[in-house]
Amino acid sequence: MKQKLILWVEDYLFYPNFFQKIISFLLLPLTFIYVFVVLLKRAFVKQIDFEIPIISIGNLTIGGSGKTPITIKLAKEYENACVILRGYGRSSKGLVIVSLNGEIKVDVNESGDEAMLLALFLKKATIIVSENRDNAIIKAKELACKIVFLDDGFSKYHIKKFEILLRNKKEPTNIFCLPSGGYREPKSFYSKADLELKEDRDFKRVVTIKKDEKEAILPEKTLLLTAISKPKRLLEFLPKNVNLLAFEDHHNFTQNEIDNILERYKDFSIVTTQKDFVKLKKFNLKNLYIMDLDIEFSKSVDFSFMNSYISNFQMKS
């Protein structure tokens, strides 16, 4: 039942049916209030210059648009980089240094799934989770980091930064903001980005199925087990006969849940994402396949404006 509710909410927010559209329209008065508050915050905010290059990677809609793999792709190119994110799903509170110059300091429960994935792939970077991004940026400077990548930072209006906005290749048919739709900010705000990257136009996801770190082919009976936002988007990279079992975004799996899944799907192999794997590997699942994700940028993407922004800080220092 819970899995069906997750998928129902996803459809309502992005691709509603007739009944869901009625609910969406009924909630429009609340949406107008929400958008008014957003516009007020933007109008009266005073930006803070932290005197370090800050690259914000965000999106206007709820849920995944490729922020984590894009962050990994970009941050790999820089020395002394720091990635800052809130750390959804973690058991800890406050500011936590997940990794320092590539050395992982905490476990996935303290870091959250996204932060641990970043720490595993960015072997030289520093990863910090914090509800307060200002404190995290200050800590990054204290740790001698030279550039900050701010995950999901578009709504942090007070931070002076270079704005990258990611755009889904399939635009939502529901164009409203919360709670009538899946947009956190008005769709017109794409114009406020310094760089807009749209999937399949500016970048594409390349998925390779792996088992034990080697390329593999999925068995005929396979279950996709995941706890990411908009889980149905994964199905386009998998055979049509794969079953989907989705939990809420950032869900921490329990042994009891895993035991029940293995009993229910006893003859199935399991495929999952890299983000889910950092939480699932402790269960030592057999016949577990990983969707290894990489990002390829189009040659037409112009990063010169971003490079100039970064270079200006380097010249000052």
C-alpha cells in the first residue's frame, strides 16, 4: 500500500490524471500563498559573499534531476573541492564532516545516502552535511577548501553563488508549484540560472549494469528495489519485465523489510541504484546488481562562464 501511495503522489505532482488534476486545482489558493512567500523572500534578501567560489547545483522540481551525479562529474575536476549538502535521511544533526580530503570519517547512518555516495566517488574531496549551509561554507574555508559545490542550493537566496539549474528531459504536465504541483519555485525561474542543463540536450545518463564490479546482464526475474525520488524514471534503463518495489526517498531499510522482500521475491535477483547500494550493502544480499551511472556532457555545453567565475577567485587569492 505504501509503495502504491508513493507512485500515486509522484503522478499527482508531475503527470496527473483527471481526478488528480481536480485535486490540484482545489489546492491552488494554497499554491498562490506559497509562491507569494517565495517571491517575498527573493525580493528582500541580502546576499552574502563568502569570498570563495560556490557552484550551486539545483532544480526547480521536487526530487531527482541528476544533481548528485552531475556534482560528482564537476567536482572531480577540481583540487581541494568541498561538497556541501543537507544530508537527508541521516541519523545525525548539525554539521558533520563526512569525508576530509577523501578520507571517510563516518558511516552512512550519520552521513545520509547521498553524502556517502559523494564521499565514495570523490576520492580527494571534502564532504560536509549541515542544515545550516552558511556554517558549512565557513567550515570548508577553515579546512582550506578552494571551491564549494552546493547541492540543491538554488533556494538559498542569500548565498552569492554561480547557479546551475538541471531540467528534466520530460517536462511535467503539471506546471504548478506546491502543493498543487511538483515545482518548488515558479517554472519561469529557469531564467535566473547562470547555466541551465537539460537532460538529453546538454547531458545524458549512461547506465551500466554491474555485479561484483563487473559488467553483467540482468536475469529474467529481477526486482528493482529503490528508495529514490521518482523511481519510475529508472525503468527506462532496464528490461521491460523488471518488477518495481519503491520506498520513499532516502528510506533506511531494516533487516525485517529485507527479510520480507526476500521471502516475497524468493526467486528474483535484485537490481538497485548506487545511492541505494550504500544502504543495502550491509545486508550482504546475494544476486545483487548495481545500476552504475555516469554522466556525459554534450560538446555544445559552454562552461566558459562558470570557468571565468572560478578564475576570478583564483586571481584574487
